[in-house]
Amino acid sequence: MKISVDYPRCEGHGLCAGQAPAVFTLDDDAQLTYRFEGADVPDEYVTVARAAVDSCPVAALREQS
């Protein structure tokens, strides 16, 4: 599973980081960091990563096929 992040769309709500802190973090300026940029999300994080994608209120995260 890969996730695409629309960084300009992200408003820094942090719901993704709350759902999947091993996958997403926000810095002190509410800028999103996606740990697996350009790579597959490891199997052990897929469930929480999907929950994070679903939790984004501005649809800045999308699961890629």
C-alpha cells in the first residue's frame, strides 16, 4: 500500500498523526511528515495508515492502488 499526500491541502489538524503516529507526524509548525514517502507502508502499519487516510478532514491523504 502506498499513500499520496497533498501537502498544500494539509491544514495540520493532526488526526492522521493521532491515528498512525508511526506513519505520520506533525512538527512544531503543524507541517506534516510522512515517514514512508515514495515507499510502501510496511504491513504492520497498513491498518492504522488506512484509518489515518480515512480520518483526514480535508482529504489530503489518499491510498494509491
